[in-house]
Amino acid sequence: MEMTLLETGKLKICLTPFDMVKYDLTCDKIDYDNTETRRALWVMLDEAKHKTGFDAASGRICIRVYPEKSGGCEIYITKMERKSTDLPEEEMPYAQSVKTESVYYFPALENLLSACLALYDNGYDGKSDVFYVKEKDKNVYYLKITESSPAIYGRPTISCENIFMGEFGRKCTCEQNEAFLFEHCTPICENNAVEILSKLC
């Protein structure tokens, strides 16, 4: 298990397949309401506090889980700041939606089209853009979508969104994805790419 403090208020935990067995976790069954999951997470967070100084108990956090093809997973834990301190605790909203833009890479057009169909069939209706660039004499494709997950006051929530996307491509982890797309890639479908391209599959 590797733990990396990415920036103030954000922690990355990488679990190997062995770690998953050790903590009795699977990506498709991780649920914070499950006692075993909750226990495993807080054991890891306690270890992270000693190794990196990341204190998950000092406020509310949002947890996102992304599976790895190896059988392990990456867990991103982000501390969430309150939007307002003027309201008393009981009047503050219990949950809010945290939206992030994600970019997925596809080595071939058929992979992209299949991913768009899967997203559309699963009810995705957010903004989506597709770009392409020539790479080693062939076109590769990038899909930019908006993902959201709830951030709950007082306890973490877990998002395993778009796990099925790993069947068609891979999630890009570079923080400068957007700059790369606009500087080096060509847009081919903007704003509503998922719905439009799903109809071509």
C-alpha cells in the first residue's frame, strides 16, 4: 500500500491486489455503510495520519475509488471546506454535489463509441466533448466529461463512478489535461458528444 500527499487537503492511496484481499475489499462492493468497509478505510486513514500528517477526522471528506486493471485500486481522499460559516451547523445542508471534469483516453474509435453508448445507457446527460490527435500514425481519442459525487458533512462518501469505463479506455491523471486537449488535439464533437456518438454505435 502506497500513500502520497498530493497537496494540502488531498491524499492518494494505492492498493495492490494483495491489499484488497488483506482488507477484504472489492471496488464494486465498497460501501461506507458497510461495517467492514468503514473499518478498513479508517485503519488506512489512521495509518495515513501517522505517515503523512493527513488528518481525515478534522472535517468532512470526499472519497473517490478508481479500479486498476491489476485488481487493485486508487483511492483519492479530499478534505472539503465549508462554503459558509454564517449558518449554524443544524441549518447547513447535509450534502452537496462535488463536480469534477475528467478526461478518458481511447486507443481506437470503436472504444470511444462503446464508452459513449455505455455512458448514455447509464443516464449520463452532462456536458461532454471529444478530441482526437494523431499518435504513432493512428488517431487516438479523448473524452472529457463532468463527474459528480456527494460530499457529506461529518463523514466521507465513496464514489466509484464510471468503473465500466476501464473496459474501453483509461482515465487520464495529468492535472493539465485541459491545456493539452486545447493545444494539441482537434475537437470533433462538443457539448453533447456522449449522446451524439452513442447513436453511432
